Amino acid sequence: MEIKELLEKVKTGEMELSRAEEILKELPYENLGYANLDHHRQLRNGYGETVYCESKTAEQIEGILHSFQKMGSNVMGTRVKPEQYTYLKERFPELIYHPEARIIMLMDHPVEQVGMVAVCTAGTSDIPVAEEAALTAEFFGSRVDRIFDVGVAGIHRLLARTEEIRKANCVVAVAGMEGALGSVMAGLVENPVIAVPTSVGYGASFGGVSALLTMLNSCAEGMATVNIDNGFGAGYMANQINHLAVGAGKKEA
């Protein structure tokens, strides 16, 4: 059913508004041949689709961005290479690039940021993954407090920031090496902690597997773990938790 036809039926009373809403939630995606774009994800899930760019050509990303822009949607792309950005910037002058996090953004309309998410790292080397988490949360509407280089090797640095961290509705703990930061953080705060293992570390860290196993085997309550280097997944989930807390009237920083 075409949207125009559907809206006419609502207007004339042939269809109830609730039924029309259900149909809109299931409308077909846009087929570009190489990608099926889900323009109605925001209607169903509350947040729009994000583009994973690492294995796509610059031309494919261009087509996807044009499609989202045509729909008037903000769009974010992750794992963007510098050469992809150079190509895209010539075609989208308004494109924003965050090289450390490897994220691009096209902002068709401003986003109100509410609540607070704390994004913390064990070390400076973990910042690129942390920035992916922080920028993702900000893109979808959360305020973010960045607290970097507070790992357990110098735990007094973390303890000095504990009160600040406790003000957040959700905490993202990003750590490589042995990955202990998430467990320690979960033992210090009352709100959910999302642990992000990174691939930072020497040989026996196995590209982040050591940190991942530490986080999965944590005895600390209230902590969940995402995949190695998955800052996007952590930032997205932290944003959802933050908005639920704000909606419940818990904290509005």
C-alpha cells in the first residue's frame, strides 16, 4: 500500500490511525541493489539505522548517504577510512568526520542531548574505541562525560573521579590488557556498567580475547560485556539505558 493511499484512508475514516501506524512500521525498505535501507527503523526501534562502512566502497557509502539525506534523516557511519572520507567530503561538504573514532555524521537536524553517560578508559590507548562509544551516544541523544586513563594500575586516579562517574545513568568501561576496569567500576557505582574489551595489549592478550574473557567472567553484578573494540554497540546500549532512566525521572544532568 502506498503511503499516500494509506493517509487518504485515515483522513476519510476508512482506516483507524492505530492500524495505519502498524502498517507504517512494516513498510518495505529501499532497495539500492547493493543495500536494503531500513528508513523506518526509527519508527519501530526509536533510533535510525547506522552505516557500517569498513567493507563498503566509497561509492556505495555515497549512495546510502544520499538516500538517507533525501529522507531528511541524520545518519552516522562507523569504521570509516581516511580515503573514504576524502571521497565523501567532496560530495557532502557538510559531512563531519571524527578520525580517532573513525565516524562520519550527516546532521540534517539538531539532536537534544539529555541525561548523562560516563565513558571511561583504562588507558590512553583505549581512547579510539571509547570515542566511538561516546560519539554514538551523543549522536542518538545522550550527554557524555569522558573520563580517560583511569585504569587499575593507578587506581587512585579512578577513585578520585568516582563521585563524578556516579552521576551518570550508565557507565561504559573501555579496557584492553587484562580488562579489569569493568569489574572495578561495577563495584563502585549503582548504575549499569557496559564493559568494552579492546585489542590493546601484548602477545598473550590475543588481540583483546584476554580482556573479553576477564569481563565475561566478572563476579561484579550489574555489568554486561560487548564484543572486542565494539564501541558502537556499547554507546548505543548506553544511550538506551540513559533515556530509560531519564524517562523514569531518575537523573537529568
